[in-house]
Amino acid sequence: MKLFALKRELKKKLAEDDMDAIAGLASEDRRVINILMSFSYDKDTELSWRAVQAVGESARVLINSDYDFIRDTTRRLIWSVTEESGNVAWSSIEMLSEIIASDLSRLYDLVPIVVSMYEEEIFREGVMYGLSKFAESSPDIVLMHAGTIREALSDVNPRVRYFALMSAKRAGMEIPDDIRERLSSDHAKARIYIDGMLRDVEVRDFLTE
């Protein structure tokens, strides 16, 4: 399929939230991941968030047949968030996390790299998003970073707090009473990608889910 036609087809499938179809395309043409990455720069659109998710779904089907390509993709994403690259991709941490979560047992060595990005304020949301993804299958790995999560629960950014709370709950992490009390009355709104849609939620909502 020509590049223009492939981009058009991927946009159509993203609009339909058809992850299976996108993963199928990725299994036939590894350009799919690169195109999805190019769609992921605007965190205020559902299409971009679906592209982030689709990167992970595509990696899931490619990692067995083309492991080296997936590894190379993770290296490019890590490079994109370094100062040396000079061209920061704002969803790189989320996409990197999606890829790692696609096969955490083989890509576990990249988890500390993701967590190390927490020191940069602009990446904290992505780091907590990543930990919330890892906690779905490997809570023990996430509990190793409980200190970072506890710090994030008090971050000024409500989306950081929301994803930190999600990470803590999914990992079965104990939340200190004073932080839990504060979060229970945290009415700050956060625009979060949930089940294929962007939704405005209050941080405290996830505390009782």
C-alpha cells in the first residue's frame, strides 16, 4: 500500500477506534508504527491518544516476528526525549510505555529508564501513565517505584495525580492516610483518555473506583 493510502486508512481506523484492524495492518507493514507516532503529538485529541494506544497494540503483534524493529523503535523514542535530540516528541513516554507493556517480560529493562524521566516535569504525566499500564500485569514491578508514585500523588498537575493514583491502586500500594484524605476531596478536573474517549474526571473519582 502506498504511504498516502496507508496514512488515510490508519486515520480512518483510528476514528473508528478499531485497534484490531490497526494491529492487523501493522503485522503486514511495519511503517504503521512510524505513522502512528506521527499522529500522536496533540494530547488534546482522541485521535492522538488512540494512536498512542495503537502503537502498543501494534508492538504486541510485531514483537515476536520483528523484535529488533521494536527494540529500535524504543531506542528512537528514548532519543526523542533527550536534550541531544533537539526535537522532543511530547507523547514519547506514553508510546514507549505502551510498547513496554506489550511484553513487559522482555522489555523490563526499559522500565527504570521511563521512571528516570520523572525528574523532568514535562514528562511526569507520561511516567505515571506508564506505571499505570505496567501495574495491569506486573504490580510488583510498579511497587518497586512506590516512592516516586507517592511523590506524584502530591504533584501540582491533576493528570499526574490521577495517573499516580491509578498506578497505586492497580499495584495494590498502600496510600498514606494523610494523602488519601486529601485525595478524597480532590475536585480538580483532569482530561483523561478512558476506553477510547477523552473524559473530564475529578481526581478523587478514581479513589473510590
